[in-house]
Amino acid sequence: MKFWFFGFFLPLWGWSQTLFWHPDTIPNCKKTWIVCGASVGIVASLYTYTGISWYSNVPRTNFHFFDDSREWKQMDKVGHSWTAFQQSKMANELFTWAGHKIKTRVWITALSGFCFQLPLEIFDGFTQKWGASWTDILANASGSLLATANLIAFRKQVIQLRFSFHPTSYSKQYPELFGKGITSTFKDYNGQTYWLSVDLHHLFFQQTKYPAWLGISFGYGAHGLEGGYHQTDWAIIQQREFRQWYLSPEIFFSKINTKKLGFKILFFALDSVHFPFFAIEWNKHYMKFHWIYF
């Protein structure tokens, strides 16, 4: 579910770059209705499909909460933040194109990612297997608030959340839990890394020849995640699992000047993922240099 919005909203964003040419300087009613109508239609269709395909065969119960805050070394929580951040970021772009001022877009950015994610928690709350999670809701809010804070402080996304993935042996050992092939990308937490990327040029080097596209990223991942929180002794889980931290250069593709629509769409999408680069990793067991890290 982390990537669905690109398949739906990215074409909408790309379409907005050609329709009626450039962004308006004052609110455009027609463009606003296009963005709102298309967004509501896309979200409604998506969650209708999700409700049928994901939840139709899951045993139901009364709405309840479930505390999963200690599980998966909080990798799932960071994933929620990343998703909400990207959704809020895209909403800001669309309403910028529609001509809305910064004061309006701040509220739209703050609410959009959080609200887009909320139906999933409602669905989970009525399922016997899971339950709604307060920490998921807080993670959703944190992603939207980061996008909003960027907008307030810099009027652009200077500090971003990004994602990368590399295949692990866990999906082969536990395919039902971690998925197979492409599905393991968003199910195998052991192979996921989330990055806090900083635009160094904007923050520190605007008056220098420092490359505008070159930033830095601080990554977070985890290893030894096998599930079984309700079956295995907590001490064993804590011994098996450990956190991983990374430091790596980052490319801000949106800083590359281009007039080509295709490249604009591509660069906008690429700014949501970490470009493979060399990286330094450290954890409680060792420190390691990676020539190329995904």
C-alpha cells in the first residue's frame, strides 16, 4: 500500500503540468474542482477496491485498537510516515498548480496525507486479526507534518523522507509473511531502508558553487525481523533483532533543470526514493562501508 498513490496521483500531477499550461498565481476554480474531484474519485475507488480485495475474507469484530508499537523495530511506523509525507507533498504540488496561496496549501498539506491514510486504520479497527493502531495514526500525522513544516519554513521540501529496498533471504524463508518478487518490496521490512534527506545547497551553500542537486541522507533500517511477536519470548526477539543506521550522499533530482514534461514527472517520482550510492552503516554489532547501497 506504500506505492499505490504514485500509480494514481502521479499521472494526475503530470497531467496538471500540461493542462492550462503553467500554475496560476490566483486560485483557479476550475483547476481546484479538477484536483478535488479527481482526488476524491481516486481515493474512493482505491478504498472500495481495498475493502473488497483485502478485507472481505477477514473475520470482522467490533471496532477496537491494538498496540503494535513495539513490533518490527517500528519499521512499519516509518513506512506510514513516508507514505503520508509523499501524499502531502503531492497534494501541495497540485494545489500550487491550481493557484492557491501558501496559507491555504499549508492546511491542505497538513491534512491530506493524514486523511488519505486514515481509512486503512478504520478498516483495521474492524478486523479481528489486527485492530486500529494509535502509533500508526501518529506516524501518519508525522509524515504530513514534516511536509507542512518544510512548506512553512522554506516554502519547498528541503528535508524529505525517502525509501530504498534490497532483496533479502527472509522473503525466501517466509514467503507468506514477506511476499515474493515485487510484493516483498513493501512486505519485507528487513530489506527496507527509510531516509531523511537534506538539501544542503538550500540550507548552507546557496551563494556557492556547491552542486544544487547533491544532498545528504540519514538512513534507518532493521535486521532479524521474523514476526512471531505473539509466539516468541520477548527476550529472544530482542536478541535477534537490531537497528541499522546509515549515512549516504543523496541526489535531489528536482533540482535538475528541464523543460521536458516526461523528465519533470520522472524527477518528481525519483525524489521519493534514495538513489543507490555508497553508504556507511553502523549498528550494535559492527560498522561497515558499502560501495553501493540500495
